[in-house]
Amino acid sequence: MGKVTALIALVILSAASCSSVPLKNPVANPFPAVSIPAGERWDPVSVCGQMFLRSENTVGEGTGPPYEMVVLGDSIVWGQGLPEEQKSSTLVQRWIAGKYNRPVRKRVYAHSGATLEQVGPVLDIAHGEVPSDSPHIALQAECVPNPGEVDLVLVNGCINDVDGARIFDPTTDPESFDIGKLCEGKCGEPMRRLLARILARFPKARVVLPGYYPFFSGQTPKATLHFVSLLFTLTMNPGGELPPWPGAADHMIRKSAIWYETSNTTLARAVEEADRGEGGAGRAVFAPVPFLPEHAYGAPESLLWAITEHDNVAASRWWECLGRNRITDRIRCINASAFHPNPAGAKVYADSIIRGLERPRETTTGIPER
């Protein structure tokens, strides 16, 4: 009977995913064309810098040359499910423009699904809303043209290296599956290496790394946890045994808390070590994001998109998601915004990043000191 109930839930999710989507392709031309002016040398950085660029815009009408901002990372700083005006990077961009009375040019290389390091030999350039591990974040950084002119690098990463499915899995507990050790291994030294490379490659830039957040908490309704655990089993392990209840709910809450605490500690240490290794100038900053229990998935004041909730840019994923072979893969792709910060969550992220930028430092590069 439990499997029948779960199957019904999956059908409901499929219907919710398919409704209210326009019957036209809104991303027919999602990437800029790569063009090398006649007579100019073919430069690999310029080429991949055009290929991997997801968006570019300038805000502000102040005087002086544009302030250069680059966004690298995964779906969090990409702004999964959010239109441009609601993304945390845009809110930060507007804050900088207003505070310093300068136009701010933002170039975004971040995209959904990005890993810190290369996963396989295939380079799959999908729309920014469609989960794909490539180009990985280290490659994003290498492909930014004119790095010496960049004033701010906003970067995040490592959840996809850990694999969020391992945190969500209701069948494993934190003790038998050491999520803390996995997090330290995937978010520690790999992130330190990436930050060291970014600090060296962008010599005058301030580098801000925001943290992650807990997915579930004690304030996530039990019915919601049960629903998520059933859907997880059906999409990740079709035909497998349903997770035991109520133990599954406890596993999800405890692993989520360990992920939040360990990732914060590990990423903060990576920032400190990378910055110290580059001379201790205070250019790199870790910005923890204050997600409280009531902000978790399904909680009273949740800051995350729900599974069956239509985000604001679902149509931009729709047609590419339909190309996936298995129906469960299509559903996960279409609902990729689930568990990501909603507009209110993006505002919390932006505020955390701004607090990081306002911290004083020893040298005057990038954002002016107060």
C-alpha cells in the first residue's frame, strides 16, 4: 500500500511539473555566439569566456569606469528558479552601485549542478537552469577574460561534489554514513585550492564565499518529510524498499544539521587558509548564511522553493528537461528549483554577502574600505 501511495504522489508531482508551462521554446538561443574578430589571434580564454558566460549586465549610472563583478559557482549563486532581478548577485550588484555611485558590470559563469572539480571527460554546456556538472567551477574561473580588471569575485561550491542526494537519502543515518567526513573531504582542500587559484588569478579582487544552509529541521512538518522521503526513493531508487518511518525523518533532519555545521566550519577554514597563503591581505571572506529552523524546507517561514511550487523561470528549463531519457530524470530536472532559496531566501543570501563585503581589511583593493 505504501508503494501505491508513493506512486500516486509521483503522478501528482508529474502533473504539477507539467502545468502552467508555455508551449513554446523560451531558450532557443541561450548562449552568445563565439566570434573572433578578423585578424585577431585565437585566444582560448576569450573563446571559453564567451562559451561559458551565462549572463552579463550593467547597473548604476555613477561616474568612473564600471566596477567589475564576476559570479562563479553552482545553482545557489546562479539563483536557481529566480528571474534576474531577484537573484542574490543582482541585489549585491545594486548595493555596490548605490553605495559607491559607480556602474557595476556583472558577468555570471555560475550554473546549476556545477562541481568544484571536473567529474568526467564530457563538456556539457546546458542552460544555466538545467543541472549539469560542467563546466566545473575551477574551469569557470580560468575562462574569465581580463582577470586583472575584476574587483569582486562571488564564488561558491562543493554541495554537488558531496552530492546532495546523500544528504537527502532517508535510508542512511549520519553515523553509518559519515556525512561530516565526506563534507570535510569534498569542501575542504578542493575549495582551498580553488580559492588560492582565484586569489592569484584575480590580483585586485575581493573574493566572497557564502555558505550553505540546512535543508530540513525539526520545524519541517512530518507529513512533508514523509512525502519527500517517498519521492526520493521513487526517483533515486525505483523499485527499492520504502524507508522505515519515523526513522527516515530523523535521518534527514540530523544529516541536514551536520551538513550545515560542517560545511560552514570547513569552508570558513578553507577561506582562511587560502587568504593566508596569498599574503593574508584579507581579500577572501567567508559569509555564513543565517538559516534558522523555521527557514528550512516546508517550515512556517521557509526560505526555500517547494517541490510542487512553480518557480519564476520554470519555462527556461522545460524544453531541455524533456530531452532526458527517464521520466524521473525529467521530473527532477523540471523541479530543479526545489530546496533552493526562494526570493526571500535570496535576500538573506545577499544580506550575508554584503555583510562580508563591509568587513574591513588590510589593503585597499576591490571594494573601497570604509
